[in-house]
Amino acid sequence: MALALLLAGCAHKSLRAGSLSDIHRLAVVVRVTSESRVALGGQADEALATALKRQVKRFEVGSRLREAVLSRLPSTPPWSQALSEVEVATALESLLVDDKMQPVDLEALRARGADGVLQLDVTEWGLHSAQGKPGLYLRGEGRLTRIDGALLWGASIDHDDLADPAAEAADPIALRDGGFRDAIIGLLGRVGERLAGQLAPVN
């Protein structure tokens, strides 16, 4: 039976010390529910969005976000004993399911030996502008639960390069001409660093 990971409105919940002591095998589920978007407020947005979509697909975004988070977490359990990406995809049949918003089947992950689930849902990502300045952004939510659905950590994922007033503006032309993929990889690294800091804060 598919059990939902319940987190109304993704209310923030910090990870408490010792709360991972009974988790030994972690399933990391990353779902990207949309292609990249462009919202610069101009007539060329649709053409630019089409050009950017050719460079990086949502499957790669999900895979790279997973790696960006895990590579920054301590090499100790449960982080070091996460199920492989292939094991998770096989258990959830995620490569065969186009609807990424269905509840995660916790029983299927339990059958693979998981006793905890880190779920990251990316709902929107791409290029937008603030006060006429273009920049990359990514939005979604994350949660860490025991396999029975008990919430250990939850937070919104809301990263905007334009949040830093000193940040350089993105160059839409350079992104269109092949730079978007590398720019998104860099963005995912920044998001991964922030999430890893919440999941394993340095004391």
C-alpha cells in the first residue's frame, strides 16, 4: 500500500540531535516535476525557454541534486549507506511513471531495506528576473522521515541567486548558447550545500 509522506505546507522542522540513530538504510528520492522555466517578462521568453530545455532535462537535475546533497554529507550512516539511485528507481518504478506527484510508496522502499526516506521535490527551476536583473532559481520542498512516515526534518527549498544584491546578473545569451547546463550544475551545487548544512549542521 502506498503511504504518503505527509507534510502540510512543508512546515519547517529542524533535525534534532540523535533523531537518526535508528535509521541505517536511507532511500533518497528526488523528483523534478517540471522542465526549466523562463520568466524575464519579455516576448522572447518562450523561445529562450525552448532553447534552454534542450540543454538539461529534469532527470539530470534530479540526479545531480541527489549527488550534490549526498557528496556534502558526512561519510557515516545513514548517509554513507543510502540505497543506490537505481535501487530507488526500480523500487518505485519511477522511470515508468510520468506523474511525479503521486505519494512515494514507502512499502516498496521498505522492501528494499530502507528504514528512512529523504525526499526532495523540485517544483520549479530556471531563469527569472528581479528589477530587470536575470538570475537562476530553484523552488521545492524537502523532508526526511522514518519509513513509517514520521517526520524528522522538513523545509522549503527556495534558492534564488538574485537574493544576494551583489550577485552578478546571468547572461541569457550565454545561457542560450550552451552555458545553461553548466550554470544549472553550479546552482544545484549551491542548493546541495545549503541542504546538507541543514541535514548535518557543523557544531
